[in-house]
Amino acid sequence: MKNPLSRAFRRPRPQPENPGVGLDEAFDSLKNRPKMWDRSRMGEKGEVRQAVLQRLLDDIQRDQKRNRRLYQTISAAASVLLIAVVGWLGVEYRHELQRIIFPAELIVVSTGEGELKTLTLSDGSEISMNESSTIRYPSRFARDKREVMLLDGEAFFQVQKDPNRPFFARTNITTTRVLGTSFNINAYAWMETEQITVASGQVSIANEILAPNDQLVYEKESGITSRRVVKAEDVALWRDGRLAFVDQDFKSVARILENKFGVVIQFGDADLKALRFTARFEKADGLLEVLDLLTLAGGVEYRIVQNTVEITRPNQQNNRPMMK
């Protein structure tokens, strides 16, 4: 004879959080009404109770396994769907998704004294760094613009063309905007001027459009800007380890020499600082070769006392006080 209690398992019913508690209450009720229990047809109450409890526990475990398999199936399907959707959206949207999930990191690179370095950016643009320079740039550019920061020093930029993403080269003072070109920025903190020189293409700076060989000079103290034509290839000779001056005053030249050779340069007269020079030197030329040529061209003299270079007029008294 079939056990009548088995019919109860043919109909789905809610699963109790603790099946044993409900069964205890049911059997206590049967004990209070013993005439309802037919041992000949239903069996021993203890055995039936244990069988019902085990059946409920088996059903719960079976449902948990089924739910776990369903979750795994849904997760796998969602992953496949995400890959399919990203593939369907195309390269541009995949890049946008990458920007959201993996934000770009800011990278800071510096060079030491006498050290030159070349960086390749995520868009293929290149930056050549002069000695004692520091640049900050993102590991990946934004969707609508490309931006780097020359924190200190000098750098030569070769920018890949991208009409949809203008390139911004910022310093603490100026912002140079380009689409695809090459140019040099000299922005050493110890210099009294900042200079932007265009080698190819065009750049925009504060409503000024510069063409090849144009140079914009910004006077830090006065805030005055001026524009002049120079030989851009001479301005960037430092990339080959060569020293060059393009219509620079002696005061600026002295600061460059101090930085490069680790000396202190002083002047016997303040007006000597205003002497201007345009000169190129070879990579092997040292401090003495540079001073020989500059003083000969400027009609002045120099002498070296320990780590100090003194620039004076011919026959100037040695006891005259020197100045930076």
C-alpha cells in the first residue's frame, strides 16, 4: 500500500527555514489527537517523522544546487553577452569602456644633470627631454584631448596628427595648443624667460599663431611677450648633446653654463649681462672652449677662480666687486 503522506510531495510547497520545527509541532498535534494516527496504514510515528524530515532536507539541497547552477549559467551568459556587445559597439566604445573601468594614471618623469631622455606617449607622439627637466603625462589620453605638463626644464615635442583630439603642452605659465606639429619649449624655472619655438606645422599660444622658425618669448617678470624669427634647428641642437645660443643675452647664457658645467659666473659690470650671442658648439666642447669663443665675440675677458668664472672688461681692476 502506498504511503498517503507521499502525496504531499507531489505538490510544491514553501520550504521552511527549519523543517524540524514544523514537524515537531505537527507530531505534537497528532499526539494530542491519537485517533487520527493509523499505525497500520501510516507506520511508526518516529520513522515517518524522520523520513519526512530527510525528504525535506533533500529537496532543499537539490534546490540549492539547482540555483547555484542557474547562477553560474546566468553569469557565463552575461559575460558572453558583454563581450558580444562590446565587440558590436566598435573600437571607439571599447576604448571608452576601458577609460571608465581602468582610469589613466599620471606619470612623472625627470632627467638629471647631463641626462637626455625620449618618451613615447600613448598616441605615438614623442617628447625629447633636456637635462634637469620634469614632465607629467597620462598613461592614456582622454577621448577629446591630449594634455601633458612640462613642470620644469626643456623639451622638444613631435606630436602625431589627430584632428579630433588637440594636443596641449602646458607649463606653469603658458599653454601651447597643436593638432600635429613639432616644437620646442624652454621653461627652466631659473630662466627669466620662457621660449616656445616651432620647428614644423603651426601652434597656437594665447591667440598667437606661430609658424615654423617662429619663437615666442615670455618675460616672466614683466609678463611681456615678443615674437621673433630664429633657426629652429639651432634651438633644438641640445637633442644631439650640443650647446647653442640663439640671440640670447649674456645673463641667460651664464645661467645655462652654470647649470651645464656646475660653475658660478659673475660680472664685473651690470651692462655686460646685456651682451647678446648667437653661437653653436660641438658636443665635445667644454667650458673653456665656450668661454674663449664668447669672450672673444663680446670683446670681454674672463678668469676662473676655483669654481667661479669672472667676466670683466679688458684691463678692469681685479679688486672691483663682482656681481651675478
